[in-house]
Amino acid sequence: MRTTTLTKIVLIIALCLFSFHRDALAIGQTRYVDCVSSKGSFSLAQKEELATLYVDSNDYAGVIRAVKDLQADVARATNHTPKVIHEQASLGKNTVIIGTIGKSQIIDQLIKNGKVDATQIAGKWESFLIQVVQDPLPGVTNGLIIAGSDKRGTIYGIYDLSEQIGVSPWYWWADVPVEHKDSLFVKAGRYIQGPPAVKYRGIFINDEGWALSPWVKEKFGNFNSKFYTKVFELLLRLKANYMWPAMWSNAFNEDDPNNPILADEYGIVMGNSHQEPMLRAQKEWDRRYGKSWNYWTDANNLQKFWREGVRRNKNYESIISMGLRGADDTAMAKDKPIQEIIDKLHEIIDVQRKIIAEEVNPDLTKVPQLWCPYKETQEYYEKGAKIPDDITILWCDDNWGNIRRLPTEQERKRSGGAGIYCHFDFHGGPRSYEWLNTSPIPRIWEQMHLAYRYGADRIWIVNVGDIKPMEFPISFFIDYGWNPDRWPADKLPEYTKLWAEQQFGQKYVADIADILTKYTKYNGRRKPELLADTYSLVNYREAETVVDDYNKLAEKANKIYKTLPNEYRDAYYQLVLYPVIACANLNELYLALGKNRLYEKQGRAATNDMADKVKELYKKDAEITNYYNKVLAGGKWNHLADTTHIGYTSWNPPPKNIMPEVKNINVPAEADMGVAIEGSENWWPMEDSEALLPEFDPFNQQKYYIEVFNRGRVPFDYKIESRESWLIVTPNQAKVDKEQRVWVSVDWQQVPTGTHRAAITITGPNESSVVVQAVVKNPASPKRDQVSGFVEANGYVSMEAEHYTNAVNKAPVRWLRIPDLGRTLSGMTPFPVTAKSQSPGGDGPRLEYRMHLFNSGKVEVKVYLSPTQNFHNTQGLRYAISFDDETPQIINIHVNDTIPDWKYPPTWNQAVSENIKVMISEHMLKKPGEHVLKFWMVNPGIVLQKIVVNTGGVKPSYLGPPESFHNSG
């Protein structure tokens, strides 16, 4: 009996540990909460025995409010609600003592009495400690101290404990459930965080007209304090502190006067977008003055308008945007000389600073200000605009996640410092992308790592559109800004797993992390709004491989969904399943559309089937949207899936999704055989050209397809013959209703050495026949198991960047792999990103790729790079490339770029649309055989994804040829 009881206890503890560990871990932090007692631990909850929560009534209102959230969080986890007290006389034996240094008498007393050592956080920005203290005060046997260096430091400490007990920051915004625990204990010890690496970290709610606005109107009435308090709480739980509010049709301060009051109470630093200076929304101006908004003609009204704004908000914590752009996010002046514009900008900033000095503080260095060189305004700076030293320069990306400029060594000395404004969502050219998350965290890491290492660490703010469905990248952006050193490149997979675990527990963490990684990679290849004739229908099986991969991911995601407990399904649908099934469906729609148009040209009987499939998939898209809006979480998120994504004809979204135009044909009754082959859009016997399959070789051991299709309604029989016994054709005979795919492969044990042509004869109805030629190349050497490196086939060698033969480092430079940064695999970049430029050659840092080529003469090397901008503002970022011992060619990746006039130059349009920049060099090889291709570092910041050596056989495709056979040995 005793043994049985002991066994039960052990099992209960084990289950508790397993269950609790599922969602209790705060991402990237030491785990200090458990569900079993340990030596010296603090009991937060044991069934109905709950610790008391104490906070000084004189502490900040935002701290007191956050304590109430902690009270609710403990109740969410345990189903029991602890008491919140404000009087020292009411302290219990087991008390959580919460307070801000300098605002809480008890916290100050504990520090003075030596019970708490606060030297590591005192006087620092947004820092906190959590410590278990025995007998901290008379009558208190066990104390848990949460002490903050300032208001937000304390608030972050409170929410950190909430996160550790299992309340995700996304508990409301994504319906992430809180797993029940009977007991909660805080382990003995001191847990310290802060100060954050980036001082201000936040989001910009923007482009909200399509989805967020109708949702807010339905659920809250307008963008009022009821809505914004939900946003404020989310930001603080994420350890963010800064926000630009929704601005398309909204005015934060006027739409609800409680908005700024509550933002300040919560602890959110407010600002306005780059086009809205002096804490005034453009809509406030439009409501008073119409659309004039021109300093040349409305200087007096603008100055009055600005003065009212800073006076109204002077007692709230804010960062004031400076300068001026035109109305509705346009240039300040389109028809004036640039020097006149620069002079006017200087005048405007002088006037604005005079107003701030008069209304807020004569010491302007005490008033946070920023100037954002967005789009054309960066040109003003580059051509001589002078920004006062204490104003933070908020550098921008190109609206597509690629930072345009970073501080120089001299600019890093500015007292105002620098920051970054970037995008996860954008309304503009070359195509708006506002529907789903298309920002893989490796790319976010790579660009924000550049920003951090180049000193742009004062402000990070990101345009997140409607907030949802950007939950995952928002979390990463804020977490990375808090502590970049915690998340080096090789830890990015760990971050994804921890985030998945926090939302859904341990059981499926590896699979869910894999889904998150893959779907964002797939979406990052090309935004869903840009999909159309993207992937090749005939070359490298590209389009069908993309669709197959996405459908397999959707199947995997669906399988998990069906096995999850019901309470997790709403969250899982929002964060994982919806974007996967929606994008898998969309990609399949465009594959069917491409086939429909190709089949129409070939007269296939299946043409109309493909038209019907497009219609079916278009309908399914609407059904997926309807489920998200109307069924998910009982309709809680209605409208948030409204964003259009099908039917673009320009950069601007259509008002509603538009069914793509499909082709229908009249199919004759009589059977008529057609034949198509892999690698060609032609069909036979219509074409006069030879039907020639891509080349077979023993290294890649390919299988290629032939499609036998019907151009009539009556089915027919076909038969395939070949004289070569080593050529395998399956199935070699069958009845064709609409179409039949036939696979051709080679028995490499039988095929003789040399290059051979083998005829494949296909006979069909009415004595029709087509001959397809197969070219089989079986060289005497090298042998498949002896080759070192890559092997040419079909006129190319395709190599993923991370599959180098040798990485040559030269201190302090080394090569860094950024996992999953890339359209197909991972990225390689020289590290550190602040390293000095290198001269290629000799023992310089390089990546080497060994290969065997069967061709000699002129070859073309296509280097696939991330579309990094010229952030140094120099002649352009460069690398060098060479074969063997030839002199390296230095390639400037920005040589063909024009200075962005933001009329979207073609080279930039292509680079961001394809999320790749392809540079080409030519080389002369005197002989075939073994060669080593060398990719040399010249400038840091370049990210290599893929290299293709074209010896004359590369065919058009979006992603480039799939990787060639290679042997690392």
C-alpha cells in the first residue's frame, strides 16, 4: 500500500513537471517557476492557499494596474484569485511584495535594511529583479520581491512572472489557453533582467483600413481606449514600450481623449508616424483645414496646429516626430529645387524646436525627438540637410525589410543616436502586401543585427499592419530588441521552438516550429499578393514541387490540429493552420491557373477541368476566410481575414478578391493524342522540333516525365516502346481518358559507358505516333562514389551556399551560416558585420566550392544574394568571384541600381518582388574536369544564398535550378 501511494505521488509530480514545463518557460529566460516545491522556494499557490500580492498605493498607477493583471493571471492558471493589498499592516506570512524603487516604501526599506541588493538595477532603464527572500519583514515568513528600477521595469517584472506561470503574452490576442496548475512555486534565487539593449521598442498599427478598422468598429465602436488598452497590455507583456497608433482614418488623441491618458498610465511611450510631426495626426488637420498641409502656404496654421499638439501631450511620455512630409504620405514638395526644400526643412525643424522649448522644456535634450528620413527625405539628408545632434535619426528600410542606411562611425557619436523603422506590412509598390505574415525571422535577425551592431539602438519600430497575423514576427522583433546577444544566428531555431512551446506546449513543438519556419520561408520567396505566373510549369518541376511542399505542410498542420485538445485549436488555427492552408490553397490555385492556360494552347481535354479546379480553389479561399471571420473563436476576429489578395492589377489592392480569368475550350469528340515532355511548353506531333528530354546522368539519376494527353472526348489506348533495355518507361501502355504521366528512368547497372540517344516511340489512336529522344550520359570518370564536390549535369552546376567545400576564415573575419535565411536553404555571410573591407586574393576570407565540369570555355556564374541595400551609402556592396587561380572579379551588387526616387526603379522592383538579387559574371575555363569556385568577401553585409554555374543549359525558373548532385567527401 505504501509503495503504491509513493508511486502515485511520483507519477503526479512527474506529470506536473511535464505538463507545467509545456508552457511555463518565458522565452529565452531562466525558468524560475515550477509546480513542485524545492529548497527555499516561494509558494505562490498551493491549491486554495494563495500568496498575497502587495503593492504600495503610492506606486505608479500602471504598476498597480499590472498587479491586478497578475492577480487575474494567477486565477487563470489556478482557478483561485489571490488578494491584492496596499497596506503594510495587512501583509501575510506569504506575500509577493511588488514595487518601484523610489515609489514603494517597503521596497526602499528592504533595500535599506540589506534584505534586497538592488545595485544591479538601481538607476537603470527598465530593469527589474525577482528574488525569494526569507523573513523580509516582521510577520512575513516568506517573501517574493519584484522590484523595478522604474515604472516599466516593475511592470515588466510583474508580467515576467505571469509569463513564467504559463500566461502567454498572446493569451487574449490569439486565444492562447492557460494550462491549469494546482501549485505554483518560485525557485530560490535572484532573477535579474535589463536594461534592454534597444531603448524604445514598439509597433506601428498601419494600413488598417481593410481588416482592423471594420473589426474595431464592430467590437469596440472605434479606435478608443477600450481597444487601445488591449494593445497596451500586449505590448507590455512583450516588454515593448513604444507605439505609433492607427492613422489611416483615425486620430489617437481626439478619437478618445482617454487614449493618451491611459497610454501614459500603462507606461506606453506614444509617438506619431514619420508623416505626422509634433504629436498631431494628419486626420486632426484634415478635420480642421482640409487637405492643404503645405508649409509654403500654411505656415501659420501649421505652427498653431503643432503648438496645440505638444501643449496637449506635454505631460505624457512621448517621442516627438520632427520635420515634415506632404499630405497622405507624399513628398513635401514635388516641384521645388532640392536645396530650397532642404532650407525649408531646416526652417521647419527650428520652428518646431522653438515650440517644444516654449511648451515642454527649454532644455531640448530632455525631450525625446526623432526625425525619420523616409523615402525621398533620406535624399535631403544625403544632400546636406543638418539634423540637430540630440534628435534621433530613425533610419528606414525600403518598405520590404531591407534597411536603406545605417549610421557611419561619425554619426554614431551623435547624442540623439539612431533607430530603425521597418515593415512587416506595406501598402505601396511594387505590390501591397498586407494579408499574411511573409517575414521569416532569419531575415529579420540579419537586418536588425546589422542595425544593432552599427549603433542604431535607440528606437526600433515596425509597421505591423493589423497586428494580426503578425504575432510571431512581432514577438521576435521585440525579444531581439530586448537582448540581441541572447539570440545569435544559430539560436534562431531554438527561438522558434520556444515560441511554439509557449503557445502550444511541448508535445508537438518540433513539428509546429518546422511549420512556422517553412511557411514563412515559402511566403518570403514571393508575397502571396505577387503570385501569378511565378514558378515554372515545365522546368525543374518547379511549380508542382512548390505546391506539393506546401500541401504536405498543410497536411502536417491539419493532422496536428485534429489531435490538439479543443482549448488549443482556436489559437493554433490563428497562429499556424490558417496561414498554411490559405497559402497552400492559393499556390495550388495559381498552379491550376497556369495549367489551364498552357493546356488551352495545347488543346488538352483537361483544359476545362483545370478551369473548374481554379474556381473550386477560389471558392475554398473564401471558405477559409469565412471560417476565420465567422466561426473561429465564436466570431471574435470577424473581418481580420478580410484583406484582399487575389486579383491585383497594380500595386493597390482590389476592393475585393477577383476570380482569375480562366480558359474553356470546345473539346472534339474524336480521340486525338498529344504528347508533352518535361522541360518544354511545346507539344507533339504539332511541333516540327525534336522532342528531347533533359539529359540523364548517373550522378543525379533523374526521372523525367512524358505526358500523353487526349485532345478529344473519347478515351484511347497508347503503347510505348524503346529498343534499349536499360531505359525504363512506366507505364508503357494504358488507356487515356484525359491525360497520363509516364515516367522515364535509367537502369544504371546496365547502361554502357558513353553518351547515348535512345528513341521512345509512343503510338496512339488512328496510327498516330510521337518519338521522344532520351539522352543518357554515362562518363567513364569520375565515378559517383568517388567524386568530390558538385558535378555538372544538363549544362549547369547549382549549389546551395551552405554546402561549401571549404570556408577560409581570416581573423577577425569568419563565415556565418544563418539557418533558413534564403528562398531555398540557408544564407552565408562574413562575420562580424562591422568588419573592415577585404581585398580578395591570397589568404583572404572566402568560400570554396569544388566541382567537376564536363564543359570548358566560357561559363556564366549566377550568384543569388539577399536583396540587401547599400546601407553604407558608399559605391555599393561588393564581393569577388574566381575560378581556381584566376584573378578575382570584384562585383558591385548595386552597380545597376539608381538612386531610389521612389518611383520604383526596375532593378529594385525585381529584387524585392523576387526577394533575391542575382549577379552574373563570366569566366573562361581552358579545360573540363576539376575546378574550385571561390566566393571572396570584399564588404560585410552581403548574404549569399545560392550559386549557379551555367555552362549553357540553365532554363528559366524562379528559384533557379535545384541543387546538383554533390559529395562532401
